[in-house]
Amino acid sequence: MRWKHLPWLLRELTVDAKDFLPIPQPNPIENEHMDEAMSSLDKAIRSFLATPRIEGAITRLQLKIYLISNYAFNIGPLVSEAIDTGILKDLNLAFLDEMEILDCTEERMLQQAGVARDFFSDYPSVFHCLTRLSLYNLCFAEWDINHHLFDCCQQLQHLYLSNCDAGRFRVWKIDAPDSKLSVLQLNMCVLGRLEIVCLPKLERLEWDTWLCPRAPLSFGVVPSLKELYLICGAVRHMQGFVLSEVLRDTTIHTMKLDFQGEKLWMQPEGKQPCTGFNKLRKLSVHGIFVDFNLLWMRVLLEAAPFLEMFDIEIWEHPCLINDSRQSFGERTNPLWKVPEITSRKNSFMKVLQIIGFKPLKQQIEFIRAVMQQAPNLATIVLKYDDPCEDCEKMGIFPPRSSSECVFPKNKDERDMVDKLLMVGVSSCAQIIFDN
């Protein structure tokens, strides 16, 4: 009893519906589990917010709830009153859902969006201190989400959307010159296109998996944009796009491209890539299929004269190499014209990292080319990549095309790689083998 008052002294609280699920956590999580969890969460949040606090305000509340039954509308008045009375200063809100993406119908996604819309309409005070919002499995075709998120939520800084869209394959346009949004994360969002007309505070954009046949996004006024992460395994109908046409005059410093072992969704760059590459300091190109050549990436190196770190990941999963190609199509080598090594040098580049390294011809040729192009290269990190659980079960780790090529295991094998890399190349770079 002596410690009974301590929870009401906490300044930062996390109340997550998942923490109220049975242990061990059921799989799958059914409606009855979510209902029971929300019943317990409802009691907990009432205990925290309905009871007068002994001391001070709540500086941050992370609230993660399921939109099931009427629990959201039981909790809404408590949160709203805490905001109005100054008890709650900062709200991170997530509307969770456990339904698998492939099982979500548009009707259900519209229904979920309707509940979220009604919640915000009934409790407008939530807008006053909402800084982070996460939404799952919503279709906002019948919800003016831009008004709520960018006009009403004056403090919103971080938005995460998973399997959300504006109506399947419809364009979502964001023009919010007064928004404070700095981070936008999309996961499996089936948009026809994302058009960011104006988001002046946006610093980081992440998009994991899209289905647009061409460029999934475009940028207008994004003067603060520094980080861009694009992750997608190209399905058969994707025609790809020229990345520099998307970047245009952005000032990105860090960029990650992940092809997840499929064909490239980037089309070859022209001779004069736009200024969008000029500010790049770190470039990660991941998910490159093990059989692909790598020399095409020198185009990106030439286009980014101030690049300091080049991070490459080779994709090799025997468990998926012979999987069905009905959705993704054949993995074909990039049809980029490989530029000749020119006198143009990148004097800023210090680190080259290859994850999933094996002394295959295409990898050795690429590393040598980078060494020639980056005279001040200080470090080359060659990393072993742990196989996934399914690959381990198969017991197949070497490349199917060159079974004798494995990550160098001892000094003799590493010395051999050193010699292959240094033949005819003048470089002071230290080669580090990381297994």
C-alpha cells in the first residue's frame, strides 16, 4: 500500500492494448482477445486519467488501442478532458488492427476509417496535443483525412500508415504549408501515387512496398527533406521510374533503396542526373540479387560527388531463389549502360560496405572500380550475412551459381581476396572482414 500512489507520479505513460493480451500471446489474435484486452485497458486508463493526479502533468502519453466495440469512445472523453485541463501535454496515438493485410476488404477498411473519423470529430481536443499517429488497415476515401491531419493537428510530427489508402490506387495529394509533420512512414499502402505538393517540415520519408506501375511519389516543396527510404520487391507489372526525376531539387543527405532480391524498379539514369543527388552523404542499395552485376551502381557514385559512405547488401536466399515467379517475374540483370572509369573522382568517399560479401567476379570488379574512383577511400568493410531461418533449414548457403565462393573464413582466404582487389589498383583503403 505504501507504493500505491507511485503510478500517478509518472510523467510518461505507455498504455498498449497488446500488453493486455493473454500470455502466451494467441496466434491468431481473435476479436474476443482484442475485446478482453480493451476491457482491461479501459479500466487502466480510467484509473490513470479519471483519478486526480498527485503531482504534475503527463508530459507524454503513448496510447495504442483497438477500434473494437465502443471502447475508443469510452476512452475519448477521458483523454479529451485531460488535454482540456492541462494534465496531458503530448499524445502519441495508435489505432491498432490485427487483421492480415490480404484479408482486409475495402468495406472493412472504410468501416475502420469511419470509426477513426468519428473519434476525431467527437473529441477535437485530441488534435491539440497529438504529435504522433499510427493507423492500420484504413481506407480514407470517405474521410477528409488531410483536413484532420494537416489542418487540425497543428502539432503532428510523425505519421505512420500501414495498409492505408485513399481508395485503391487513387492518388493521395498532400498540400500542407503549415504542417509540422517531419516523419512520414508508409507500409503496404496501395496508392496510385503520393504527391507531396508542400510539406515544409518533412525530414524523413519511408515507403515499404507499393504497387504503382511507375513512380510511386513526387515531390514539390520539401526544403527540409534529408532522408528517403524506398523498399519494394518489384512485381511483374512494374515498369519502374528514373529516380532523379522524382528527387528533382531535393536536398537529401541519406537514401536507402531496397529491391528485396527482385528486378530493379529503377530505370537507367541519363548522362546528367538532377541535383537531387548532389547533397547525398550516405547511400544504401540493398536487396541486390546475388547473380546481378554491380557495375551499374557506378552511375549513382558519379552522380553523388559528395558521397561519404556507400552501403551495398547482396540478397541471397536459396529458400526463395526458385520460388514462384507468377507475381514477380524473372530476375533479370540490370540493363544499364556501364560507364567507363573517368577522370572524375569522388574525393569525399571514405567507407564502402558490402553486406553478404563473397569473392564472386561481379563483386570483386565492383569494389575495384570504386577503389579507382574514390582515391581517399579509407575503409572497405566486407560483412558476412547470416542466412534466414528457412535457408538454415535447407542447409544451402553458397550461391547456386558458384558453390566454391563463400565468405573468407581464414587468413589465407582473406589474403587471397586482398590480392584480387589490389591487382593494378593504387589504394590505401583498409579492408576489414566482419563475420
